[in-house]
Amino acid sequence: MCIRDSVPPKINDKGELVYDVKEVKNYRRDKTKVVTFRVPHNTAVQLFDYKNQKTRVVFGPELVMLEPDEHFTVISLSGGKPKREGVIKSLALNLGPDSMTDV
């Protein structure tokens, strides 16, 4: 039995999203359980369906239940002073006016 283990997408030279997929063998999973995530108030979470190649965005407050071929998209943001790429890694993006600075 094989499942696909994925990593967040990358952007190639043409500006297209590229998804690297690895095969994991001899993995058993409980098909009666579901992965859930409670999206906090005033945040957004992006999910990607690998089977249909579609994304969906869920705005909180909401309880997200992943479909069988869905994965969370990990958001990589710049942060720190001075700004550096990839400092903040999160599943949820804060949407408030006070959640970001430009200093």
C-alpha cells in the first residue's frame, strides 16, 4: 500500500507552481479517522487537492475536515528586522490590519 507524501509547492522559472511528490511504502492508516483543523477567527487557510489539482481557501472561524486527497498549504512569510525570507511558517494567515508591519 502506498500513499503520497508531499511538500509545499515551489515556483519554477516559468512562474508555475510545481509540487514534488514522494512515495512512501508500507504505511498503514486508519481509514475511519479524519484530519481536522480549527481555523481561528480572522484567518485564512489554503488547502490543495492533489487528485483534482484544485485549491480552496477557508476563512475562520471554521472547522476544516480534509478530503482524502487534500493537504494543507504551508505559508512561508518574511519576518524579523531586517526582513528575511522564510522566517515565519504557518498554516493560517492572519487577516487583521494589525497583524503585519512594514518597518
